[in-house]
Amino acid sequence: MDGTPFLDVPFVVVDVETTGTSPLHGDRVTEVAAVIVERHPARPVLTVREGFHALVNPGRPIPWHITRLTGISDAMVRGAPGFADIAGDLAAQLVGRVFVAHNAAFDWGFLSAEFARVSAVPLDALATGQLCTVRLARRLLAHLPRRNLDAVSAHYGVTIEGRHRAAGDAHATAQVLLGLLRDAERDGIHTLEAVQGVLARRTAAARRGRSGLPRATNGADGV
């Protein structure tokens, strides 16, 4: 078999909660969780274990609508560490692992901006690659009307313990990842490189078919 079998891939499943949608416009991380998915030490299966979790003081007010969504308030993060204080511990969980998230571009973008503020080592020097469970769900679960975390979790029978909180969403995404990898193997996709190749071809095909007009959305994707 050419490539790296899923069993031999060290994954880290990440979720962040934030003050908004754009780090480029000053939004910051308010909570981060990282869950490890790796080969069981005694059996040939992937297993999920705790990695890292922390509330983060964003250094700016949390908008009311974000508090309503996540439950994270200014009072909750007032005594929390800043990102600089947790960067080392979080980096230790990311280094040498494939970064996984549901809508990975969002979580990666925020953490890249946070690390760039406080560290000389960029995020892409820590993680060995990215894997987006939304994009993989589009490929493997095209029959679902939605591929957000709620829909995909329900498909795999995963209960989200604490929706829109970093730890709850990260643990749910880890279980979703296991389900997606099982489905990938049933489709004859057995390695990380094969998954990345499939997703790259899908992205290229979408770009070829994209017009200059805005694309309507049915809300099937996203977090």
C-alpha cells in the first residue's frame, strides 16, 4: 500500500471559539481544545484521548451574540490566561500531527494568527498537514442535506456534549473523523495521501466549474 495508513497517522482534532468570524478584523480566540486521535497502544484501532483545553482571555470584549451562542462571557475569561500563556502547551499537542477540524480553514486561520502574534514558530511549522472533516463529509456523505457538525454527528450517532464549546465540539469532531475514515476505507481509500488526493481533485473540479457569480448556499456546510 502506497502512502500512510490511517492507523499510522497521528491526528490532532482542534476546535476554537472566538469573538467573531475574522482574525484579520481583530477577532480573537476565547477557548481552544485539542483532542488526540492515534493508534491504540495495544490494538490496531484508532483511539481518542484528551489533549488540551483552555479558556483564553481575548483581550477584547466578547460581543453579546457570541456569548448567546457559546455561553462564554467576559466574566468567564477575565481571569483566564492570554494566548501567549498557553501557546507552548498547545503547540506541544500540535507538533508532528495532522491538524483536523470541522471547517478547518476557520480554526487554522485563527490559530495561525494567534501564534503569529506570540511566537516565532508558525502553525504550519508545528502541524504536518490539515484535514477538514467538512470537506471530507462533502465527498463521503453527499446524500446528507447538510454537512455541519450537528448533521454529521447525528449521522454517526455522536452526541455533542456542549455544543459551541471547544471541548464538546472537538470531541464530537474526533468521533466524526473516525466515522469518516471508516467510510473512506469502505470506498477503497486507505491512506492519508489518498484522502488528500481525493479532496484536492474535488477542489480543482469545483474551481473549474465556478463562475464569477455569487454562489447560493443551502447551509449544508460549515460548523
